[in-house]
Amino acid sequence: MTTPRPADQEPPASAEASQPTPRLLLVDDEPGLRSAVQAYLEDEGFEVTTAVDGEEGFAKAQQLLPDLVISDVMMPRAVMATACSVACAKTSAWAAPR
């Protein structure tokens, strides 16, 4: 006979391993900052894709559909604010639940 696990006890490690790795898109034109943030996020267990400007970020966001986009808004070719609006409107995966 098995004993039920108390509600406040953490699930077994195998249950955590079955969770998908969160996918992030990091968009920044500063190479040093981009590399440092990428290294930190990867150390924390995230799958990180990077882009060097808004146009590349927008293209990668449409292709990868990441779980989260982290973007500098003050950079060359920074179209991320508009890009996010368009992506939300076109892609149901990005649409907020109603």
C-alpha cells in the first residue's frame, strides 16, 4: 500500500524533468549585454535564442514562437513593439486568454 504524498511536498525529480524547457528570445544590439544575459538565462535552464536587432527578432519570433521575448526597445531597427502587436493579432498562440 502506498502512502499519499503531503500536498506541500515537492513532486519527484522525474516529474520536473518531463516539463518542456522554456524557450526565450533575447533581442539586443549590445553584444556584451546580450552574451551576459544569455549565459545567465541558460544557466537557469532556459533555451535562449538571440537576435541583434528588431527586424531579426521579429523574424525569429514568428519562426520560433518563443514562450517569452526579452527585447531592448532602444536599438537600431527596433520594430519589436509593432512586431509584437502584429504577432499577437496573427498568431493565436500569442493571444491572451479571454
